[in-house]
Amino acid sequence: MELTTEQEREFRDRGWIVVDGVFDRAEVDVLAEAAIEVMDRPGPEVGREADGSPHVCWGMHLFDERLAAVARHPALVGPSTQLLGADVFVHQSRINMKQTNGSIVAWHQDFGTYHRVDGVPEPRGIMIAVFLDDVTNVNAPLLAVPGSHREGLVSTARVDPSVPDHEAVARYRYDITDETMAALVDRYGLDTITASAGSVLFMDMTVVHGSSVNISPLRRLLLYVNVCPVDNRGETYARPEYYAARDFSPIEADGPDCVRRFVAG
Ligand SMILES: O=C(O)CCC(=O)C(=O)O
């Protein structure tokens, strides 16, 4: 799949684009079922809410062939190689499920941790999100600052040893201060990113984003596949593979039916 010149321009100006209708209902159901199964894993790759229910699984494509297939789907690989002008590898993947009254995702740039912790040298990479639920203004959509990728790294370290997941996650968290956030929003504004199930978001991994608590009864399930050009790889190996890639080989795009072939019947 090739993006139009207009889509490319929008990506460079705003920092992201949404492509609608990439996966149909049957494919979305296959991927959602896979995501729910994978989040049942007992390991440290699954992040949990205060009540113990899972809400994140890092490295999802390493644990399930259906989720590995989505990372090789031509509708993800084609646009990201086009936008980055190079072959890409998966630096990190994750599932993020926001159920009723779960946690927030604080303002951050994915590149902040990738650079400072994983040693990814340059801000060249894309956060791809596959929508497995309809996301509207009511079920905690992603919030993002359009154009913030032009500012470079604006995040600063927040080390809070009192948070429950300190060992696993929080010591690697680089957040945006309230002052920085206010200045960014004053300059660029703030958007919600809404889309129907089956859509795909491509976002520059330096865009400032986050999300609030989902107080609606409507689940919000997204898959993330974050890719970098093969010449922009992490050099530190500070985190386990489910957080940061060890396999830097270029993703070879599979056929357009690579997810569909898991649809029963
Ligand atoms: O899905 C979300 O609300 C944000 C997820 C995210 O940005 C992250 O996990 O880094």
C-alpha cells in the first residue's frame, strides 16, 4: 500500500495520519482474540492495573503468530518504509487495553525512552497503532500535540521509586513537565485521535502523546508496532527483548492475507 503525496505531507506537518478500513471485522476479531489471549501470560511482559487485570503486553509480536503476522502486514510495512525512506525493523510492540477505570498514560514521547534507555541514536521511527475497537471521544482516545515532533526531545526523567511497577517500567519513564506541556499546547494545540476498528495510525515517534482514564464502559484495545530504519537501532541492550529489539533484520512484508488466513472457516 502506498500513501498519497497528501498523506505524506500531512504526516510531516502534523506528525501523524490515520488510514481507515485497513482490517475488516473478521481480521479485527482475530487480532482482538489473540491480544486477549496473550495478555493472559503470567510473565513480566504483562503490565497490570491496580486490581490485577492486564492492560499492556510488551513485545506482543514475539509471543503469538497472529500478532507477528500483523507486524508483517503490507499495509503497515509499506507506509512506514515509504515515510522513513528505508527498510524498518520492529523496535518495540505492545498491546494497550483500556478498560473501565484503568490507568492513564502520562504525556511522553516514545523516542525519549528509546533514545535514552535503549540507545536508539536518532529520532527516526514510527509508532504504528492498529485500532481493534472503535475509539471515539468517550473511551479515552489518544491525545497528541500536533507538530510537536518538530521540537525534538522535550521529555525529562521522572524517577519515582514509590510506584508499584518501578522496577519493571517506571525507572525508564521520561515524562513531559506541566510547564513544557503548557508551552507546547499554547503553541500547537492538542488533538484527540479517533478512528474506527480496523484503522491504522502512523505517528512520528517524537510526537508528544498520552491518554486519560477510560471511565466509559466501552473497551479500548489497540496494538502498537513501533518501527525504526535498520540503520537506527538500539545499542545498549539495557532492557529485555520484550521492551527493545534484539532482532534488527528488516521486516519483510507478507501478503495482504497474512492476518486473514487465521480467520476460521
Ligand atoms: O494507548 C495509549 O493510550 C498510549 C500508549 C502509549 O503511548 C505507550 O504505551 O507508550
